[in-house]
Amino acid sequence: MTALAAALLPVLMLGIIQSAIAYHREGVALRENLGFAARRSATAALARTEAAEVLLTTLAPGAGFQCSQRLSQVSGRIPGYENLIRFGPDGRVVCAAASTPPDAQRAASAWFQRLASGDNLVVVAEPDVAYAQVPAVLMAVPSRDAAGRFDGALAAVIALSSLQPSTADPTLPRETAVALVDEFGRTISATDPHVLSGLPDNWRARAMKNGSLVWYADGPQGERRVFSAAPLVGDDVYVVISARSPGLLSWARLNPLTGIFFPLLTFVLALTTVTAVTERVVVRWIAYLQRIATLYARGRLSVRPVQAEQMPPEIRELASTLEEMAEAIVGRDASLRDSLAQKDALMREIHHRVKNNLQVISSLLNMQQRALSDPAARAAMSDTRQRITALALIYRALYQGPDLKKVDLRPFLEELTAQLVAGEMLHGPPVRTELRVDALVIDPDRLAPLALFAVEAITNAQKHAFAERGGTLTLHFTVDGAEATLEISDDGEAPEDALTASGVGRTLMTAFGRQLRGRTELVRNPDGGITARLIFPTLGAETPSPPADGNQAAA
């Protein structure tokens, strides 16, 4: 999912860049449109004032008996003129197209005095009296007699609404507000006076110098707005146009498809489509093959990807390869099992033959023993034969057991003790045995010294403790955590030097203990006999679950 998003991220970035460029272009276009509208309004106002000047200059020589009638006809035919008035040199109304308010101080007013002083055109945004019922400006030119002396004034009253641009102009954005302000920034008229904010510093000089001025400011509700101002009538009246600035969010709402929404929608749709197709075509089949591989790892190699025919060709080849691998593993496992069975059978046969050879050697030694007359030689031969018998018993336990590498110690010690004791009971007093053996499975390399230690301990007991009157032989084998202990005890009367005497048997027992990385002890027990003890570590050995009755006794 993350990789797909990263792969489709350039699409989103390209859409965002295109949206940013479009947003910038629209902002530039808005500022240009407002500036053009302000300059168009100024140009139209200038044309109307120039037309008024020509009209007043034309009407001035013909003023006479029909003056009022002519002025009324002209104002009725040309829209935008609220009144046309002719004043005398004393400021009184000579004739007018409409009713004119009286003004006794007109001749002393500033604009009238400027005309009398020689100005050819005067435009007044706020005359001393209201010459119209709507906001208007007064434009006046001087009237002169034949001698060129000042003979009054001709004035045109022009409605401000005819000078300001229309909000219905298609080049202007929606919710555009238009206002006329005087040279001091005071509002003369406005379509929505609440949207006008304070004018920037030095706005008049900048507007006069460049023809128009554009700036940004906050509206009454905190919204960002763009403003444009341009001189309308000389340096007395200015037009101010305001529109909402296209912020990023508002612009995105106005342009939902070409703005931010369209790139985001494209990104989401592309990511969803690719994800769905990938899930349908790739991911679900990969997951299916993963489950098959998990079953193979658990050994269920007979399972086959039966849905492979519905997969795409590339994944179908992967499924076929996986199936071939499973078949190859099955064949190899069968071959390995056959080889292992052959090896197992061969090893059992080898152990069997080794056991038979040892028994043959034991039989030869027995025959040789019967032919000897020296008691010491006969005893030495008997000891050797018993050691060989123990080794033969190990090999028999290996080839008869379920595992060629492990031997269960409990039945082995029971059988070994029984054979050793039974062989001597044919020629000596009876010996009773007591065995208590904990369950332990060990390898043959550790079993051999353990068995030979038991042979030496039992043989010594038979020679010294049971030779005259028999007795009880006790064999205890206990496992305590990481250590195991083999104790072989007798209840006979041991000689005084039994613990200190050194012989071949004592030497062999010590060597067997060292071979097992353990230690041996020879102590006198409470019954008066001798206890031979072997303590060795059980690392690597296995402790099977003991049977219900762990203590066994044989007589």
C-alpha cells in the first residue's frame, strides 16, 4: 500500500502544481480585471466630462430667449446629465433645464470665483448647494461677451452613477463592490459601503502616477479582499472597486474540478483502483501460495494448489514450480527413508554379528576356563568372560531396541544383573537381588563404561561377600537433575582391607568413572558390607516417563 501510494504520488504532486499555477493565474487575472475596470471607469468619466465641456462651450453663444427650452431638450436626449444651467455674472440663474436651488452666495463661492479669475473648466464634487436629487458633480465653464469679459458660467450637473462602473460588467468577479470617494478618501456613493476599508498611505499620488492602484486588505467580516482605485474626475473624485480575494479554500470551492479536489480525487481513485487490481490479481494468489508453502513446511506435501488454473500466467508458473518442488521433496524423502531403512537394517545386522562374535569368544573363554586347574587363572578367565558378556548384552540391546543410538537403562541393568548373578549361582550359594532403577535413556558410548563398572562391582561382591553364605545384592540407580548415581551394595562380611586394597577391579572402576566424567566411591554400608558408588552427569541423556511402579525387585 505504501509503495503504491509512493508510485502515484507524482500524479498528486503534478495536480497540486497545476492547481497552484491556476490559482496564481486567477489571482493575477482578478487584479488585472479590477485595474482595467477602474481605468475604464476613469476613461469613461473623462470622456463624459470632455463631452460636457464641449456641450457647454457650444451652448454658451446661443443662450437667449429659448435657453431653458434648448437646455431641457439637450439634457433629455443625453443620459447622465441631471441639469444644465446658465448663470449670470452675479451668480443668478439665467436659464436651466430643470429647477435649480437658490444660492445667494453663489457668486462668492470658490468654484465661481475660479471661473471669473480665468479658469476654463472647474469640476466640483461637493458644491455649496445640491443641484440634483442624487449624488452628482458640478462641471462649469466660463461664458464671455463679445469683448471677452466674464459674463457668467455654463454648468452641467452629472450624476455620479453614470460615471462609476456597473457591477454587472462580465469582466468583474461576483460580489464586486463599487464606490466613489473624494480626494480625502470620504465615500461619496457606494454599492456596499461596508466592504470599503481604509485607503493605504499615499494612495492618491500612486493612483495619479500609475493610472490605478491595486492593494489587499481585510473586509468587515475578516475576509481577504482586493481593491483597485483610479482617478475619476481630475484630482477630486476617485473610483474604488473591491472584490473578494480568491483564497486557496474559497478558490477550491469555486473550482472543485480544476482545483485541489480533482488531483486528490484522481490520486484516491488511482490508488484505490491499483490496490483493488493488485489485491485481486496478485496479493490474494500470493497469500494462497503462502498458505500452500506453510503446509509444505509442516510436512503436508500431498497438498496441491488446485486453484492454479485461475491465476495469472506468471503466478501460475510460480504455483507449478512450487508443486514440482513438493513432488521432488516427496521423492527425495522416500529415497532417504529407504536409505535410512537399509542403513538401520545394516547396523542392526552388524550389532547382531558383533554380539554373536562376543558370545563365541565368551564360549571359548568358558571352555578354556574349564580346562584350567589354577584357581587364580580360572578366576581371571571368569572375570574376562563376564566383561565380554556385558559388551555383548550392549550390542543386543542396540539391535533389538527401537533406536540404534539410544538404550533404555532400566531393562538393560535388570538383564545384566540377572545374567551375572545367575551365572555364579550355578556354582555357589544363592544370592538375592533388589533393584530400584530410575528411567534414563543414554547412548552406547556412555553405556559401556557404566555396564563395565556394574560388572566389576557385582563380580567383587560375588567373590568376597557371597562366596561362602550368599546374601542380598542391592542395585539402586537414581537420577537427580543433572546427575545420576549408581549404587551396588552387598550385606556380606567384608575384610578389613577391602576399602584400602588395590587391584585390577578397583583400578578399572576408577577408570570407568573418569571415562564418564564422574567420580567413584567405595564405602562401608550399615549392613556391614561394601557399597560401590558411581556418580556421573546426565547431560545429553533423556528421561522417559517412568512406569506406574518404578521400583522392581527380583529374587
